[in-house]
Amino acid sequence: MFYREAGQFKTSYAADQAIFPILQDRLFVIAVLAVAYLVIPFISTPYFLVTIMIPSLIFCIAALGLNVLTGYAGQLSLGTGGFMAVGAYATFKMTTMFPELNIVIVFLLSGVFAAAVGVLFGLPSLRIKGFYLAVATLAAQFFLIWLFNRVGWFSNYDPSGTISMPPRDVFGIRVVGSGAAPEVRYLMVLTLVVVFCLLVKNLVRSRMGRTWMAVRDMDIAAEIIGIRLMWAKLSAFAISSYLCGVAGGLYFAVYLRTVETIAFDVVLSFVVLFMIIVGGLGSVLGSILGAFFITAIPVILTRAPHDLGIPISVDMAQHLEVIIFGSLIIFFLIVEPHGLARLWQIAKEKLRRWPFPY
């Protein structure tokens, strides 16, 4: 069979510990990146890029951040929307206060502000855990939204409290704001997703990642063998909040471009949580699959009756979308509780054992 590593010998520890040790995996990833960079931007319609690809990629970063905290470190959080709001408002303030600052640097710095806030609200994790920690992070969600609503400085004292992204160029190319082409916005977000996925994949394979997983599996045993719980938990909160902050900045500047605080309410936190549950906890691939599933399926279900020529009202289409979407989530969780990433892993194992899969 074409998917077997027979004859692929590892002659060094680096080759044995590579992210993609099998040649077929490397070729598959290269092919996917080639399609993402060289095919999709040129054959896709602006509707497809703006409605499905750009938000899905942005939520990949948010789901990746929450998966670091919940999937790898075992700290349940319901404050993702609040941390994304910190990144969005930090992006807005930096672009208006420092208009000469490169927009890519602005996105990266917005995560720093979110990381600082995440560490602050991660302090309760040193004393509480489980659902009690979830409630504490939920309180952080409500507090942050209240803060951005009540303090006019964050919205430059706009009477409506709405923030809008001013146009910004990189090397003479409009990347955000009015006039930015969907293809350019897509490629910028795609590049950030690829970079963050590689960074997180290497991070969870490092000493820090092993520390997180030890705390997730049994924090008391981890402390007994010498792991500092404070450093492990707060570092997970910092990196998770950083990724969520960058995702929030992209969500505001690249996707929505004009937002109010309601765009980052608690519903958004639950949506990102559903992404990592459906995609697979403790998996970088699961974050990607879950983000695309949760983002793309509702759009497809909404357009399906129209594309098939089925006469149906808008209200009925929305109700059917919720019913079918919820049923699909339940189905996938029953078939494989460990998410879509586990289904992909099972398929790969069957290919490796063909023609005698079990």
C-alpha cells in the first residue's frame, strides 16, 4: 500500500522525533499547503473566502489557543471570547495611536496584552479547578465585556461604542480596512495559522508541553515529582490567551472590520469550546478540523436548500440549520468522543495495515 513507512530508516534522533517522520505525511502536508497558497486564492470566489475560509482560519488560532489550555494543560476555560476582545481592542488602540506601526506587528503585540490579562485571570487556577475554574473564567468574560462597554477610552469615546478598523498597507498592499482584497486577507491569515500551528506543535513536544500534560493527567502527582504547578498553569494561560488575543485582533481587523462588544460575548466562548470538543482535545489537527467544521457547516446548510432549488423560508432554513448542525455534533461525539482528529488517526492506521485493516 502507498501509506507504509517500510524502508524509511531513521538514522538520527532528530529524524526519529520529527513532526512528520513518514515521507507520505510530509508530502501530504506540502500538497495541502500548495493548494492553500497557490490554488484556493485564484479559483475561489470572494464570497467563499470571506464567508468560510477567513473566519475558519481565524478560529483555528482561537481553537488552538483554547486547546493549549484545556486540551493539553487540562484547565477548563469559558473566557475565550473575553480574551479575543482584549486582542481586538488592543489592535484598535495601537492602530489609532501608532498609525505608522506595521499591522503584522500590531497583531502580534495584541496577543501580548491578552496574555497579560490571561495570566491575571489565571491566578484562581492555583486554588481551584474543574467547573469552579470554568466559572471563574466565565466571570472574567463578563468583566472584560463590561469594561469595554463602560470605559469610553477603549473605543476612542465613540458614542455608539463601535470600533472600526482603519485601512493599513504592508509593502504598498492594502491588507486590512476598506479596499483590502479578500485574497490578500486570506493569505495573511493563512500564513499566521501555519506559523502558530508549527510553534504550538513543537511547544507541546517540548519540556513545557510535557509539563502541561503531566498537570492535566494528575496535578498532585506532577507536583510530587517536582513540577511547579504555578509556573505550568500560568504559562498555559499566557500562551493560550496570547493566541486568543491574536485571533481576536484578526477577527476584528480582517474579518468583521467594524464590531461592538456583543461580537465577543459568551456565545463566542462556547463556540470555540465546541470547536476543540468536536475536533479533538489535545490535538493541533483537531483545532483545525473543529474550526472548519463549526464555521463551514452552518454556511453550507444555509445555502443548501437554495442551491438545490428547494423552496423554503428564511426562518425555516435557520431552524433546520440549528437542528441539523446540533444533530451532526451529537453524531460525531457518539461515533468518536475524541473528535475528528481521532477519526483521521484511525483512517491512517487502517491504511497502514491494508489490505488487512481491523
